[in-house]
Amino acid sequence: MNRKRALISDTFKVNKRRVGNEKQFGAVNIGEAGPLDVKATLQDLMTLFPRKLFNDALPQIVLKHQLYSIHNDRTQVDRQLSDLREQGELLMFQLGFDAEAFGLVFAADYKAKVLAGEEGRGTRGTVDKFLEKVLPSCKDLSFNKEKMLKEFLFTDSEITQLVKSGVLTVRDAGSWWLSIPNSGRFTKYLIQGRKAVLGMVKKSKYNEVLKAELEERQTNSQVKFQIKYHIHDIIGAELVECIPTTSGTVLRCVDY
């Protein structure tokens, strides 16, 4: 593996929870006295998504692990996400830069952005068919050729059009990931922003910083998103430990 690929891989490695350190990792409890409401949390996190940066052409994307930065009970989070997907309200995507990284998008927002992007294009009819046949009951991250041909009744030519439009990307020979068109820039900015924010923590004394202080830090040109978006990312991905103190939550870089 060359140096560039190794750096990206290390930056996006989502580490497993350390046994015995449950309270230090992941969630920053923001008061879970009432019932856990994942849909409401998703809506809150989506307000951090920089729509203008992408000229409002992308649906609002939240990383699945960002939810774990807010809610400790991962089983409940996953269960509610599954329910939202079963109900056709939510779509989940494998984002490609890491096997553990999943994007979450509300189905209505996804459909609206895809249709807007298809305006006047020759692939519009095939994409309409895809949104009508596949999206309402989409619980899969990927589709194989047999399912596309026999269950959804797409032709080989139509599958090629779906790949061209960006709603599918090639997974391997004969299978495709469900995807978000034109999301490459999102991934790029996420990579460089995560690295930059982690660097800010590492450059602090003892490799740790108060979460509240980090939220107020000025960022450089490498950080395109709101810093809170990245903070939820690095906490949920367990790249930092969350340590409660009398001054507030301290974020400390994880060193493996």
C-alpha cells in the first residue's frame, strides 16, 4: 500500500469499542431521559450538512456512526434505523472509503435531488423507473444482476444508464451499490476535514481538548463543513475518547 492510500485508510479506520471503556467512548450523553428518537436526531444532525457548499444538489447526508456520538444505546439506534428503512423513509449507502462507513439520507430528499439532477437528460425515464420500482421498498445496500433483471425487470442497457446517472455504482462483476449521484466531492471534503480536525486535537497539549473549546475553534481551508459535523464524526467513529470532567467533556486522541 502506498503512503497516500495508507493515510486515507488509517484516517477512516472505525475502531472497535474497547471492552471496559464503554463510558469513555462514543456517545456524549445529551440527556436521554425521554425515549430515544433516532429520526429527530437525524434531522438535527442534517442541519449541520452544508447544502450551499454543493449548490443544494446533494441530499443531506449523515454518517451512521455520527448517531453513536449522541446516543449510547447502539442496539436501539440500529433498530430504529432498520424500522425507518423498512417504512421507506430512510436510505442507507455504503460510502466506499471504508467498509464501516454508511451514509443515511431521507428517501424523499434523495428522490428530489436525483430528479432535479436528471432534468433534461436522456437517462431520466430509466431513473424514474428505478425510483418508482426500487426506492419504495429499498432495504438493500447493493443489487445483483439477477435481481435487477428478474425482480425489477431492468434490461442490461437500462442498468448501464443507471450507472451513468449515478444512482448505481459498480460493486463487482454483476452487482452494484445503491449510490448518491455526484457525492464524490462530499467524500473528499469529509476525508480532508476529518484529518484536519483530528490534527487540531493532536496538536493540543496532551493530545486532548475540551469539546466546547474545539467547537469554537477557527478552522483552515481544509475544513469545508461545520466543525460540529466533524466532531460528531470523530466521536462516533471512536477516533477520540470522550472523558467527562468538571470543565466539560474532553476529547482525547486514541492511540493504537
